[in-house]
Amino acid sequence: MLIAYIGLFVVYGLSHYWITLNKRDFFSTVLVIILPFVGMYYLGWRALFCCLLAAYLGTKWGLKKLQRKQTVRVSFYEDDEEAKK
């Protein structure tokens, strides 16, 4: 059972990491939607805590990698929309 929790943690964390790096990754999006339900079915409600922690850490690691490559901008506008203002 512990191996199942560790596997869920690793796979869910990696899918959040991949989504943070590439927002259009369809496979990771499907995993992020499906894995909490599969974990709840097979492992019980504690799987949600595992998924929550994995999502936090996976996104945090992804953002750290993005910050190393480029400056992370937080804006609601696209580049050309800012130039129009």
C-alpha cells in the first residue's frame, strides 16, 4: 500500500511539473484530472492529501526551472495587447 502512495505521489507530482513547463501537455492534463479519482477509489481519502502535496511540490519545482530559463511574468495581457495601451 505504501508503494501505491509513493507511486501516486511521484506520478502526480511529475504531471504538475510537466504542466507547469508546457501548459498544452494533454497527457499531463488527463493525469491531473484522473489520478485523484483513481487514488480515492483504490487508496481512500488519504490519497487526496498525497495528491495535494505532490501538486504543490511539482508546481514549485516547475516554476523554479522556468525561473532559471527565463523571467516569469505574471500578466493578464498578451505582449501585443500591452503595446496597444
